[in-house]
Amino acid sequence: MTTDLDQQIGLWRGHVERRRAISARDVDEMEAHLRDQVNDLLAVGLDDDEAFLVAVKRLGNLDAVSQEFAHEHTERLWKQLVTSEEAAPRPSPDLWVAIALAIGAAVVVRLAIALLSPERVALNASVLVLPFVTGYFAYKRRPSGVTVAAVAAAYAGSALVLNLYPFEVDGSTIVIAAGHAAAALWLLGVGVAYAGGRWRSHRRRMDFIRFTGEIIVYYALLALGGGVLVALCAGAFAAADITIDDILAETVLPCGAAGAVVVAAWLVEAKQSVIENIAPVLTKVFTPLTVVMLTAVAAAFIASPDVLEVDRSLLLVMDLILVLVVGLVLYALSARDRSEPPGLFDALQLGLIVLALLVDALVAVAMVGRVAEWGWSANKATALGLNVVLLVNLVWSAWLSWGFLRHRRGITALERWQTSYLTGYAAWAVGVTLVVPPLFGFA
Amino acid sequence: MRIDKDLVAASATPLVLGILVEGESYGYAIGKRVHELSQGRLAWTDGMLYPLLHRLERLGYVSASWQVSEQGRRRKHYAITGSGRAALGEQQRQWTVVNETLDRLWRGGQAPAGVFGGA
């Protein structure tokens, strides 16, 4: 094959690669096809140009092909949507909708601070802020009336339960209810709206998991930037001998935190390609680090088992570790190229899960004896329950992941398990919000 | 004769799986085999083959691996899996029913030729 032809194929490659629904690997595969075809055509007597043109023509209309690719790889679908080739860079109305909703969230939070006690505001935080994120996705996805009604009912129900339950203000059930209601609303409110009502679809669920991971990264970045800005502002005013602590604490911080949730949601949708490069990197960095951390923890527990008997908050820490591990597994899964065969990283991830299970088993054994002695409290019951919920997920994930490493099963099995399990989390969060406070006398 | 594009799409999965039963293969060779088998009458848009192969891979019907040919060309090879064979069996049963039904109807002469021959 001549250099001229190579050059032409290079140009074709560049042209195809601009279709962002077609990944570089897919282009590799199609280039091999193109070259095979060109060779065959050259062999029957066509010249370079003719062979190239016929081969390209036979591959078909690029728009149609790339649409097929986007259809098959829905995780790339948004690229197809945001990068139609002729689209002019004009500001989209999405931005204005997002800004309006962010301001709405900030105003509602400020009003709540003015009208309610601080504990009530904290308790209702999810009911106050998440409807605005949900509203953004309702605007983007245009779900059916039934979906909108169901989501609205979830918010109304949560608001009623949270505010009609006679919580003791400094009790622990109020904190438990607030946290679990937020988790439930994230899945049943934001999640359902994000999926445009098609919440049964595994792909939509996986997209939502990816969205959740990415919004955490964006929110952390915004919080960091906002924090620096607020600190600088406070410093400047302090230097001028003006105290603005009240304004910061009552207006700037809570309103900023509320508005940032909507802005982060918009960012994830609009600037997906920026973060898409960060997500896999973060997982690749933190999975080995977490393995190291868990090894150290496990070694410490085995070396001096008496540590386990002292600290009552250990169970909570253990839950957080399991949440982190589940998060890493989900994040890695959502950023994974499905067509890649099992590799070293998958083995490392299985190691991570097994280590987490080992540490959890050590803690559980120590705790079971102790719980009887301390008696049950709302915190302990919830922490233990959450531990079981996460444990079930991880045990089965380990099994599926083992099957994948041994080429017995596709990665899809693990994906399906995780996406199906979202229903379990939602049920758990709703159950805890409803049952735990009355069970423990709202203490 | 041009085969209707819906019919081409419907027959693509059993065709690809059937060809892979003959042995591991790659996109271009699969396309060529279809051309050969249909004596050029089943026209595929070559590019469409790849999204289809990726779908079959996701469903677990085929497994894929990158290999390098003697000419040093990197190619993605596809091989049929157990569940792919099962899916092919199911498709074969379905196609047989469709075939037999149409065959009985048309051979029996119960339909006037104009209904399907005219347009």
C-alpha cells in the first residue's frame, strides 16, 4: 500500500474519530476492515483512489453508522447529542434553567433558615434542595405525567414524615431520618427523574450511578473553590475590622451549598467529557491506595484485637469503609470499557472487596458479643443493618467478579447486580426513615 | 433484487452467529462470507456490522479478542460462546417456523400471485 493511500486513510481516520460515539478502538477495528477491503479491490485491478473510494462507500453513511454505535454504547450517546458537527457554539437555554433553579434552591434554603430552627433546616435539607435538581432533569428529560406525579409524591411524603414525626431535637433518630431520607430521595426523586421515568432500565441506572460519582467530584471541586473564596472574603473583611460571620453562616454558605448542587448537576451533564477523563484516573489511583489502607487496618486488628472492644464508633467507621469500597467498585464499573478483557485492575478490585469483607468480618465478630452488653440503640441498629446491606452486595460482587476474572462470566453480570441493587438501597433508606424513629421512641 | 432493510436487519444476528459457528472470525471476513453465501444478493452496509458485533458481545453471545495478522494488521476476532449457540438455536427454530409458514402458503397457491408479486 502506498504512502498516498496511507495518507488518505489517515484523513479518513481523523474524520471518523471526530464522531465521538465511535471510540478509538472502534475506529481501529473499522480501519482494519477498510484496509482489507482496499487490498482486495487493488488485487482485482482497481487503482489506489478507486479502491479507497469504493471501500469507504461500502462502509456506509458515517452518520448512520455512528448513530448505531451511539445506540449500542449508550454511555457515549450524549456525545452524539452534544457534538452534531455543524452545531454552532451558542449558549444553550439549559444553562439559564440551571441558574434559575440554583437561585431557587438558594432562596428556599435562605427562607427556611429565616423561618425554622437550625435542626429543622438540617432535617429538611434534602426536601428543600433536591426538588430543584429533580426539576432540572424533569426539564431535560420530559418524563411522563405519571413519573412527575410519583416523584412529587415521594417529596411530599418525605416532607410529611420528616415534619410530623415528633423527633427529640438532640436525639440520634433525627439525624438518621434526615440522612436516610436524603439517600431515598436521591434515588427515588433525582434518580427517577434522571432516568426520565425509565428507572427499570439497567442502562439508565448505570448512567445514574455514573452521574452520582461525577456529581460528587464536581461538588467537591465547587466546595473547595467556594471555601477558598469565602475564607478570603472573611479575611479581607476581618482586616478591615468588619465582622460578617453571621452573613457568611446564614446566607453565603448554606445558599452556596444548595445552589452548588444544581450547578454541579448541570456541569456533569454539560461538561461530561472533562470529567470523563478524571473518573477512571481517580478509581485507578484510589483502588490500590484503599487496598493498602485496608491491609494496614486488618493487620492492626489482628495484631491487637483489644482495640476492637473499646471503640463503639467502629461500626460506623466500618460502614463508611464499606460505602467507600462499594463506591470504588461502582465508579470503576461505570467508567469501564465493557469490551476490555479482565486484567490486573479487576484482580486488584477483587482483592479490595475481599479485604473489606475480611476487615468487616473481624469487626462483626467483635461487635456481636458487645451489642448484647451495650444494648440496642438507634445508631447501632441502623449501622448494623447498613453493614448487612453492604455486605450482601459485596459478597455477591466478589463472587461475580471472580467469575469474570476466570472468564466464566461477562462484566455485564456484575453491572446488572449493582444496578439491580439500587432498588435494595432505596428500600433500605425508605424503611429506615419510616421505621427506626418510632421504634426507638424518636430519641 | 434488493432485500428490504428490515429483513436484512432481522437476519443479521442469525447470519453472524451462524458464520461464527464455522469458526472464529473478524468483521471483514464475516462480511465477505455473507456476500459469498448470498451470492451478493444480501447487501450489507459494512459499517453496521460493528455495532451489531458489539451488541452480541455485550449480550455474551460472542467473545472478542485483538489479534495481529501475518501482515501485522491488528484485528478484533470474534468467537461464539455457549449462550451464543443457544441463542442461534432459538433463532433457527423461529426462522424455520417463518420459512415453513410462508412456504406452505406460497406453494399451496392459496394467495393470488399479485398480492406479493405485483408491487
